[in-house]
Amino acid sequence: MMDTQCALILPAALSTFNMIILKSFFTALPEEMEEAAIIDGATDFQVLMRVYLPLSMASLATLTLFYAVSKWNSFSDALYYITTRNLQPLQLRLYNIIKGSRAVEITSVEGSAASLSQSVSESIESASILFATLPILVVYPFVQRYFVAGVTIGAVKG
């Protein structure tokens, strides 16, 4: 499993915490909705697709965001299992950039060269961190509408 993407994907495929959240959400759904759909002639698959899936979009979007953020921020698994540079995820490359810029900062001992090296390394670190956070910042506004819908659905009883 060394040097494969499966070494990163398989251990993180299921999160117990997220599954507990999803289970508690589905157990809180009223059984009357399923019974009404079955009385109307819906099959089990139709109940899933037309009743449960639309009601669970908010929780699924939340769990998707939880998974994305937790995997986006982890680099230690890749540090241990991936040695090929082409397979390294962005966070591991960011870690290597910051580690490399710190090494350059330590090796330059002279006064003016040290301050120039420090400002360049801080610029590289800041730019790479900004670049690494952009995808999550771009995706979040599109997922946010599901959070608002979930709060609205949970607040309205009827």
C-alpha cells in the first residue's frame, strides 16, 4: 500500500463520528413520512430517493464538508505513506515548502541577507498557505445554502 492513493483513501473512508451524526439524523425523521409514501405506492427505492434523500441533503452537505476539511488539513498520513513526489497531496507539499523556507532562513546568518531571506521565506509561506485554503473558501458558499435549509427544516414543525 506504500506509494498509492489507496493508502490515503481507505483508512479515512468512514468516520465514526460522522456516521453517528448521520444515524441520529435518520432516526429523528418521522416514520409517518415513509408510511405515507408506501401507502401512495412508492417502492423502497422511491422512498429513499423521493423522501429521505431530499430531507437529508443538509446533513449530507454538512458531513461532506466535515470530511473535506478533515482530509484537506491532514498531511501526516501522506508524510508516512507517500514518498513519490507526484502522489503527494497539496498539504504535504505545503509542509515541505514551509520546512524548506525555514531551513533557508536558518542557514543565512549574515544581517542583511538574513532579513531578506526571512522576508522572502515569509512571503512564500503566506502565498502557499493562501493558495492551499482557496479551494475550501470557494466551495463553502455553495454548501452554505444547505446549512440554512437544514436549520429551516429543523425549526419548522408541522
